[in-house]
Amino acid sequence: ELMGPAGSGKTLAVHHLAATLGKRLAVVTADGGLRKRDLVGQRELVASQTVLMAAEFAAAARAGDWALIDEANMAEPDAISFVNGMTDRPGIEGSTFQVGGQTVEVHPDFRCFLTRNPGYVGTRPMNEALRDRFWSIDVPPLSGDSLAAMLRAHDVPKTHIPEAVWLIDTLFKAWEKNRISYQVSPRRALDAAGMCAQLEGAWTVIGSDFRYWLERSILTKIDAKHDQEAVKRAIEAAWTAFRASSSD
């Protein structure tokens, strides 16, 4: 179980680990409201016959592959109960699950990973019995030098990086202190840099101004008006502090 803020690399870490060890990885995203049927599979009509099509997650459990449930604390209770039941004996024979009335054994090589953002809007408290079956790892936010390294790795121009790091770090601290309710992901900086690259040389008033697109990338993801206004004030305060720091 990898716990940490948005954009901290939780999902990417599991993908890299699977690739490094040569493991097949089934990825299930729960942010749309994951149900048990999404993990097990569903009945479909094939050649005039009703057959059960196993979901990728169930197939991975049976074959001994790996599976990742992304944003697990947004899953529905029946999905969590299903995972809880099939992971009661990790690494050994004996765990089973039901598919279409038939008992299927969980392969002892099967490994399941969960990622989640604690305290994120729309999430649910995690089932304690399920969490007891997992090893929990806190993933820190990308900030400071780590955030700068990530931006460089994605070819963000070096002139944009100090501004991006300053703003994202400042807004994350504001979120930690409950000054804003929206958690800003470092992905917003990548989006802004991409927009600037697309508009480079364009005849426009705003042109490829990185600060403008960074602000728009953040604010347009916030639905609630009062949350948007709070983040906008935090951004303005951050730029004021950045100018003061730069002048020093």
C-alpha cells in the first residue's frame, strides 16, 4: 500500500518495479467508483452462449501475476471486501475467490498493490482488515530538489523550474495547513510547460508565459468557486513571496 499526495510517483513506482522484475501488471483504476464486478468479471453473450469473461484483476490472481488498484480508497465497499477475502493468505496456497459460482485459487505468486491519496476529496476511509494485509509505505510529496529533478527529466525548460517548484511547494504547504482544500499535483507544471511549448512564437498577448499557464492549469481543475478563489489568493501570495526572494 503506497500512500501519498497526487503526483508523487506512487503508480509509476509500481510500474517500474514490475518492469524491472519482468512481471505482468494488471492495473485497475478505482477513481470512477470500482465495484466487485470490475475485479471479477461479468457475463457476456458469445456465439449465442452466456460465458463469464474474467476481469484482468481476477486473471492476474489466478495466473500469479501482479495487480495494482490505483486510488483504492475511492473503491466501493463490495470491491474492498472482495480484495480482503482473496488476500487472507499472501504468498501461500489457500486463498480463493468465487467466479460465476466456481471457486478459483489465488496463485501463491500473485502480488497486489494499492495506491491512495489520504484525505483526498471523494475518498473513503480504508477498511482496517484490508490494510492489515498490506505493508503500508508513506510516499512523500515531490518537492524541492526532487521536484526540480522530475521536471528536468520531462524536459521542462530550466528557466521555468524555479517558479514551478516554488509555487507547487507553497501550495502544498498551504494544503497541509488547511488554508486551501485543493491538493495541487506537480502534473500541473508539466501541463503548463507543454502548453508553453505549443504556443512558442504564437502571436498572442499571453504567448508562452509560463506563470499564466501554470495558474490556469491549476485553477481550471477546481470546480467549487470558493475553493478556486482560495487557491487564487494563495497563488498571488506565492508570487509576491517569490519576487521578494528573487530580489534578495
